[in-house]
Amino acid sequence: MRKILVTGCNGQLGRAVNVLMGKDSDTEIINTDVDDLDITRVDSVLDIVRSVKPDAIINCAAYTAVDASESNLDLAYKINAIGPRNLSIAATDVGARLMHISTDYVFDGEGKSPYREFDAVNPQGAYGKTKLEGERFVAQFADRFFIIRTAWLYGDGKNFVKTMLNLAQSRDSVSVVADQFGTPTSASELAKAIDFLLFTDNYGLFHGTCEGSCCWADFTEEIYRIKDIHTRVNRITTDEYPTPAKRPAYSVLDNYMFRLTSDYKFADWHDAIREYLEQV
């Protein structure tokens, strides 16, 4: 029986991990969230990890409020950097593997072709900076680790897809940014990739998103097309939709390490969003 400790179990990815891995009769999942485990306190993390003695830890916990991170830097740093550090220390202490999830925001978004794992990082805001520090702590303190950078995640919870669907119920048109490009990625697809890697010895840094790319307006139009919604999408620029934190103009990730070190392949983003919308 393999024991897997999951942090952030009530988030979109944590739920997807439970749906997928919970089907395995040889796997015991120990779920934790902020009320059960404060990952920012190393003593608390060590206590629970030493008690559970998991074979693997999947860190789905994160402070993902991109704009709020600008004014809550200490909190973002504690959750996104110190938390992964503490989990890494504890994982090493009991000989567990650590799976950590990071983000496309570690890049500056000025690129013109999909980012690979070895491309230079240059986060532009507090969220990306704290997530990058989390990556560095994992690499420093964990003996056996996987880091997967993902992007534009949606699943069971609050997300862009549900926001667009809700807006369509009361509006004839919506304005959506058309000059930011990335790859919508379903939490279930990411959970499959985590499951694929977790008990291999293929350690290291990976990019993990659905295949293909689009802008936010393209994504919205595809959501409405699949659901046969006739709300009009007005394509606007980033300048027309100012936010406290700078968004990367181009943050498409190339799943380079998956491609070179395994035969694993993510679903195309069109197929993944169709599957998700059929289940919602």
C-alpha cells in the first residue's frame, strides 16, 4: 500500500488528484488543507509527515491570487516558497518523494516561441517571484523531487471557464483579452501527468500543459462554441484591462522534458476543454 500525502486537497488540482488516484486500491491518500496543516510552519510539517510516513507528497497548495500577491508579498512568499521548503525538508527526513507544482509566471512573457525547462526565468510580479523561490527551495532541500510548471489551470472550483459561463447568463457580450497567449490546462490532465511520474525515477523539472496554445479570447470563444452559447466575445488588449500585476504576453510552455524522457503526451487543449464542459 502506497501512502500519498496531498496538501491543498480542496483546490482544483487537489480534487483532481483525489478523483484519479482515489480509484487505486493500492493507494492510501492522506488529504490535508490549510485547516489541517500549515505548510508555512516547518515544525507542523515535520510532525505530520513523520507521523504519516508517506511514500510521496503532492504539494497542491499555493497562493494563486496573482494581483493580491502584489500587496500581500509576505503571505505569498510564506505559502509559495517557505511552504515548499518545509515540505522538502520533511520529505527528505522520511525518504519520501516530493511532487511540487509551479507556474508559467516564472517567465517574463517576452518570448516568441514555447518556453522550455532550461530557458532563462525572469518573473515580473510577486506571484511569479515567490513561485520561483519555491522551485529553488525544492531543488535545494528535497532529495527526490519533481517540479511541474503548468498554466491556465481549470477544474473543480473557481476558474476562468466558470466565470465566462456565468457572465454569459446575464450578458449579450463579454470583453476578453486577446493579446496574452498560453495553454488552457485541465486539472484532470495535470493529475494524470502527476500519476505518471510520481513513482518513477524520472526526477527533475518538467513543463506540463495541454498541447497547443491560444489567447484568452480564443479560449472563451471555444467554450461558448462547445456550449452553444451566443454571447459575443469582444477582443480587447491588455492595456484596456489593467491589473495590479503584470501578465505575461506569451507564456506558452513546451513539454520538452516529458517528450524527451518519456512517451507521455498531454491532450490537446481543445479536447480537454470539451471533456471538461461535458462533465460540468
